[in-house]
Amino acid sequence: MDTEVSDTPRRRMGRPPTIEDPRAYIFRVSARLFSDNGVQGSSLARLAAAMGMSKAFIYHYVSSKEQLI
């Protein structure tokens, strides 16, 4: 079976080294997500996807969605 191998590097999950204040970034993106979808329509998984990060990145800085509210 022939499978093509991509030469493009895979994007790593986790905290990128370029974020100056990761906690503030999480709060800023979560405020936008809550505004667009409401608190009940938002989850940490959706927040992580919107940020392009892992849920572990978020849990490193906050313990729950309620803490973001």
C-alpha cells in the first residue's frame, strides 16, 4: 500500500514559547468564546481548539471553566 509522507512539520500542541502572558491570553480568548457561544455553549475543549492549544495548557493556568467566568 502506498502512503504519502508529508514534508510539512506537524504543529505541536502545548504552550508556545511566544506568549508573553499565557494566563491573560486564556482569559481574553475565553471571554470572546463566552460572548459568541454563551457560557453553557462553551467548554474547555472548545476553548483549547479556538486557541490551537491542548486542554492541559489551559488546566496549567486555571482549574475549571467556572474560574474563567
